[in-house]
Amino acid sequence: MKVAKLRENRKMGKLSFYNSVVDFTHIYIKFDKRAKPKFLFTLIADKIKKLLKGKLQTKKLLDVGGGRGVFAYYIKQCFPKMECTCIDIDKELIKVGRQHNKECTYILGDANHMDQLGSHEFDFVTFLGVLSGCDDFKTVFNECFRVCKKTGVIFIISAFNDYGVDRLVRYRYSHDTGPWKRCYNLFSKQSISKFLKPHPLVKKWKFERVFFPFDLPKQKDPIRSWTERDLSGNRIFKNGLGLEYHLDILSVFLK
């Protein structure tokens, strides 16, 4: 389906979830196996490599909200024995993935209710850059914990607030009269930790700040982030919503 048709369906309410979530289909609809892997992908792959400690036994990974499966494809190149599954709510992105990445299993589904998946199926669960589209992190966290094996690991890449404040964002372009979009929600490390500490499935967790080694330029779409230097000389993300943030990797280790 063409991007224009996708947007038409969204306006007509045929894709209800995306009526309220930022529209990046024009970015994510393409699948280029020759493209250089994203920097964030390499960080997660390095963490998985350290956990495997050179062992070559078969493992299973679930990428939640993985769209067309580009991360799953990259992981499969790094770890040929890894069985990769990608779940996403966008039917067209799943279709693109199935056409271009035959080695990955694709499931059309909602991250908040992954009913198609059984409990304790996966050694690794990844949730990369998707949390900012959720109004409640607890439901999707619990689902990730449920489908992950005991002693498994969940990797979440997102912005997390260093201060004890959570933020929900709604935005709309000045020329748009349609529904308000949802993106760049922010949950505090305190709220996340308060939820994880008493959780019966969680052994430990840690936040690690990501420092980008290169600049990201401004794009035509002001919703897309770019980087600038902060007072310490580190790169910080900014966007046309007047927001600025850093990214962290949250690693959650299960019992």
C-alpha cells in the first residue's frame, strides 16, 4: 500500500491507533538490507553478545513495536542462530517486513495485549524507541515481562526523565485540523523504578545514558529530532515541539 493510501486510511479512522500517534510511515515503510545499521541497534547487539559470552546455542528474541523488522534483520546477521520475532500494530509495515525478511517471524498485534504469544517464550525482548507513544508504561512492561523467559532480559531504549515528573504530550501541526497526535511522552526514572522494585518477576535493572558519537541534522519535518551540544559538550536531542532530551537504555533482568 502506498504511503498516501495509508494516510488516507488514517484520516478515515481505519487505523485507529495511528489516528493519535505521530505519522512516520514515510520513513519506516522502506526496507533496505544494504543500509548501515542504526547506532542504537549496535549498542543492543553488543549487550546481547556480552550476555551470550560466546555461546552459540539457539536463543529467541522478540522485538516489540519493531515495524518492518529492520532491527530483527540486523540481529539475525549478528547472531545467525537467533530466532527473531517482530510484533507491530501496523499491518502495512508487517507486510513489508514479510516481503523482505523471510528469516523473521512477523505478528500483527498490540504491544499492550500480545495475546498471540505464550508466556516465557523469549530470551530477549526489545522495545526500542516506542515507549514515547504509550500513555501508560505499566501495561506494556507487564506484557514484555510475561513473554520473556525467566532469567531473560528486556532492553528498552527511550527518553527517561531524571526528575520525578512524568509527561504526556499531544501535538498538531498549525495547518492541521485533524485529531491531536501522541508522541514524545516521557516517564521518570523514579516512576519506572517504583514500579520495578516490588515486581515479582524483576531481579534488577539499570539505566545507561546513550551518548551519540555524531550529529543529527534538522529535517524538513520539525517533529523529527536533531542534535545540538549542551553546556557539557554532549549531544542532546531537540525537536520542533520545543522539547529537549537524552536517550537511555533501560535493561531489566528477570528472576
